[in-house]
Amino acid sequence: MSASRVFVARLVGCNVFDPLGDRVGKVRDVIVVYRRSDPPRVVGLVVEIPGKRRVFVSIGRVTSIGSGQIITTGLINLRRFQQRASETRIIAEMLGRRVTLADGSGEATIEDVAIEDVGPGDWEVGQLFVRRPKTSPSPFSKGPTLFVPWDQVRERAAKGQSQSATQLIASYSDLNPADLANTLLDLPEQRMLEVAEELPDERLADVLEEMPESEQVHILGRLEDERAADVLDAMQPDDAADLIGMLSDERGEALLELMEPEEADDVRKLLEYEPDTAGGLMTPEPIILSADATVAEALALIRRHELAPALGAAVCVTLPPYEPPTGRFLGMVHFQRMLRYPPHERLGTLLDQSTEPVQDDTPASEVTRILASYNLVSVPVVDKNRRLVGVVTVDDVLDHLLPDDWRNPDSTRPTRSRTVPVRRPSAVAAAVRGRRASDGTNR
């Protein structure tokens, strides 16, 4: 059964099915066109289908909207969605827009939009859910809300323009970083930059890690240095090193100076390596424990929420010190093996003797061969003195092997860079190598 009125923010993420009950994809936005006097007319939905492709589904193909799902005729054009000049996306462009109430009571901000069924295959914007400015100075207070018919508001901005990105971010709060990155790439450039500015540092860091390199550089280039450094602090060190390596030497050094010293040190170490070696691919923050540590201690570390699954698949056992570069590498203990032993068992008795580490200058092709040949999720990386310096995980290798545009392979959006940047040993890295050579600490 189709509802006669639906609020668009509630549609985002709803499943779309064909008449046979097979899932087609998920709703990501609703497209409307403005009319001279009547409310905006709904022309279709933006639906994300498998493969992260976003397609347009005409509202005429929708037979039912309700109960958290949408039924279509099953006839969907798989051509990638491209927004026309006359079209407006409700989630991406209308939410957060400032309007003036026609009764003269002041201004308000659009927080949601209701679309209404006005005939077979015909939907239009009906009511708006808006919030007035807050009247209390308390940071915890919010302004009052109300429902307003479309014809009782006057937009302050021109058609197609947007205001605050706050509402858009709230609407996409449940998306994982890869999906949010894909969503941002589909937005108009200025809107994408507005949303990036509003995202918290940790959320923006996660999103940048899922974007093509040229887009990472473009967004970071629009941030103030202090904000950019905070975002780099929140990124994985190997991803931060890749990004800094694509910047100019001057800005790269400036950002490293503004980063937290510990995070900057990790990035500087990675910049010393050629990008197509184990050292250039590795993550310098594996789980490292002593041989006397117990299974219970290792499992407690693996349970950390922020730990990437590939890093939690095994722990590295070394002699002290236990920060890279560590003491001599002794071996790895895999998660599954730990589950077979009591909590008090010492890790030194569970070492996997079949997994040999790779040298930090091992070519990426050889690292890939080792991971594939032995069905490994990660492989330890050591220096010439067999000190552990990091691990290469399978996702690090996949990022290296896939083409530069793999995150958005069929996008028709032009790249903003004239050339695709590739991480290079920068002047920053050269300076680090020079200092180490002069004091005898160069590996």
C-alpha cells in the first residue's frame, strides 16, 4: 500500500524492490523540479544499486511507497545518474536551506520535506518541517519546530543553491565512510566542499581515505592548515603519508609541523620508503606484544572498536622495545589460533613458524605473491636487523593493485587535477634520511 504523504529524510536508506520482491537498491535522494506557481514536482529517485552505482528511477516507475520500502515496475535504466540543470535534490540541496515564513513571523531552516501523492504516478512537495532560530543562549537548546505548507514560505536563496550542510550530514549519518565518500562525489563541487567543511575531523578523515587521490588533494587544499593537520592526525598513517606525498613540499612540511609529533613521526618514517615497496605499503601500527603476554591480553587488544579487521587478525610478538622499530621480531600469533587455547596461555608458545616476515625494501609484487600464495590477511615487515617496522595488510595491497579510479570507475565527473598525483619521496623524506645518515641511525 502506498502512503499519501512521506517525509524524504525517512526515505533515505529504504530498500527498493522490483515486483517479484527482489531487492534493486537503496534510496539516496529525491529529485524535484520547481514550477512557476505550484509546489515543486517529484520527478524521480536517486537509487544506489550494487556496485555503488547511482541511477535515476522515474517516479512513474514507482508503484508503492510505504512501510519502509519502495516497489517499482522493475524497469530501471542502469545509466549512471546525472543531475540536470532544472533539477534539485531534496536531501543534498534543500535540507538546511533558510526560508522566510509568509505570515511575517520570521525565518526558519528546512529540516525535512514531505512529498504527497496527488495522482497516479504524480507526487509533489507538500509540507515542510522547519525549525525557527533558537531563543536561548544555551548551547543545548534548539529553536521550536513547526509544519508549514509549501505555499506559506518564501525561499531566501535562488533555486538550486544551498545553505547549511548540517542537515545533509545528519541525513547521511548512518552511512559507512565508503558510501559517504561516494555520496559526496556525486554532489555539486561547491556543495561537496561545504559538507567536507562541516564534517568532524575523524569522519572527514575516514571519508578522505575512501576517495580518489585527486579528490583528497582537492578537498585538503581547501582546508586551513590547522584543520588539515587535525584531519591528517585522524587518518591512518599510511593514508596520511600517501596524501602528504602528493602535496607540494612546502605545504607537506608545514602540515607535518602542525600535526601531533607522534603522528607526524609515523608519517615521516613512511615517506622514507618508495611507494611500491613493503615499507611504502605497510601500516606502522600493528598490535605488538611480548612472548610472555597471554592470550587474554591479546584478545583484549583485538576487541578495540577502532582497530581495522585486517590488523586484528593477528598480533606480532617481538623482543623489547615494543614500538616500531621494535626489538627482534619473533613471530605472529593468529586470532583463530588464540581462540583454541585457554586465556592464560603465553603467546610465545603459539608462534606461527610458517609465516616469514618481508624486508622493508621488498617489491610490492613480491608482497602480493606472498599474501596470495599463503592465504594471509597480513604479513610482517622488518628492517635489515629483523626489527619489526609494520605490517602490510591485504587491503593495503588491493589499494596498490587497483587502478587509480577504482573507487568511482564509471563516473562521468571530470577530475579536478590535470594529472593523477602519485606519492613520491618528498623533500621532507629526503631531509629525514639525511639527518639519520649523519647521526648513524639510518636503517
